[in-house]
Amino acid sequence: MTFVKTFVMYSMCNSTVVRAGAAGVLACLTFVASAQTAESATCSIADRLQGNLELHQVGSYGGTSELGAAIELDDSGHDVKKLDVLVNLPGKAIVLVLSAYDPVVWNVAWTPDTRIVGAVVSGYHGQAILGISKSIPLYMRTNLDSWHDKKNGTHPGCPYFYTYSEDSNNPTAAESIRRITGRSVTRFIQAPRSGVALVGEAMPSSLSGLVSSPDFRIEDFVLTRKASEVPAGRRGLDELIKRGFLRQASPKDMQSFEKSGVAGILRGLPAYVVLKPVTMPDGLYGANSVTILVPEGVPIPSGPRGHNRFFQYGQSTCEGPGC
């Protein structure tokens, strides 16, 4: 199966989601995040990497191209992007090290005489990998995995890291990679802002013979949600508007709340009015944070507070971390 065809399978799933609208997105999110790696107990794949190998590391802040539809790899509310990785190192055995800050779907292919014998995927936010074979050792870990381990009291101390340039998080990343693989990185490749990340000296003369495995599917990594739940971040707010729990605030709403005692402090963030009891989505931090206006007779929303600001009509105080 070629590089292009592997991703077409994924794009077809995305196209279905786009045509189906919100209901399709929720249906896509019911897939179980089932990708497993057997190395989590030992925090290493070093004993499975034998012989003369090269480690090539690709770093990206957050992918290089849009997916064509919205999916979630974690609860961050950050947009998931794709990054195509093409490995052209004929006659060599390669361990790929792929890392990003934002959630990324890594889509891998290689030239016929190249051998990919292992992979390490890590990042701050959720990650996914397509194209590699399940027969090779794979180490995957993110900040979310470490957080869950600590929360559940099962923290094994397995490292995660993220790098998007040669100097970003570099000492920690280098130490973690040596611990995971028993080796040091041969070469670091900073992914371009758009297009394919090339691992090798030159693009192959033809892309028609590229090799890629269908073993991993996007549904192996997509976040699982119940039908009653909404996505994280601003997409979750949009879904709550469609379901009748919120509406965007109008200038008249802002003026009404300002006259009720909060004059001059409502500006600067997108504002929403609560229509009935509602649970806030996760992922409303930083640039995704908002202002929530709560009319008389309506309770303040429950759920994650994020970096949001909450104002009740007639009250001069602001509640929430964003205050």
C-alpha cells in the first residue's frame, strides 16, 4: 500500500464526518483509543533495537496541514493537524523519533530500500501515528499519560518529551530518548511549516513506490466520548449552542450586565450567555478562554473552570481562574 492510499483511507473517514455535521463528529469520537505499546512497564524499547541503527528525530510545534475534519486526541481543545513524514535512507535501518507540542497525526511512509525498525512518539498533547507496522517496537507517551498515572497512583516514571526545534526542551528530550532507546539521536529534522518532513538527503525521484502499513488506523487513537458529551474547547461551546444550553452574547447583553454592576471588565474575551443548567467543556485555557454571563435564575455552570470568567447578573464579582 502506498503512502497516498494510506492517507486516503483516513481522508474518506474525515469526509464522512464533514458531510454528517455535528452528529458525524460525535459518532467519530465513539471510537476507542486502543493503541497499546508493550513497553510501558519498562519505559524502554532498547532491548528490541539490535544492530547498526540510526535515530532520526522530527520535531514540530503542531503539524503542517489540516485534516479536513475535526477530531480529538485529548481534552486540550487544541486543533489536531497532520504531518506527513517521508523516510528516504536506502540501505539503512531507521528508528523514527516523532515529537510535537500540539496534537499531531503523524503519517509515515518510506522508500522500498529503507527499513524502519522502531518508533518513538511523544508530545505534550495527544499524538497518533499511521503508516508504521505493528511488528516493530513502538513507544508512545504524552503529558496526559503521565498525568493519568499520577492521578491514579500508578506512575511508573516513563518519560515523555516534546521538541519542535533543536533547542526546545533539548536536554530533557535527549536524556529521555537515550533512556527509551538506549541510543542517541543521529540527526534532528525540524518539520517545515507546510508540506512533507523529509528524513533523508533528497526526495525520491518518484513517489509511486513508497511503502506504508495499514496496521494502525486513526480510530486507534481518537478520544472516546459518550453521545451526551461535547468536544473540548471552542468546538464544545459551539455544540452547546446547537443544543440550546448557551448562546453568544450580544452587545445588548454586555450592556445589561455592565449596568448591573460589572462595568468595564467584560471586554477582551468572547462572551456567552447561559440559558439553562450546563456543564462546561474542558480545554478552555489560554487563548481558548471565554467570559460566561449567567442571567438571574440560572445556576453558574458546573464542570471544568479552565481560564474562564463567570459573571452573575446583578453581582459585581467575577468568579473563576480567569478573574
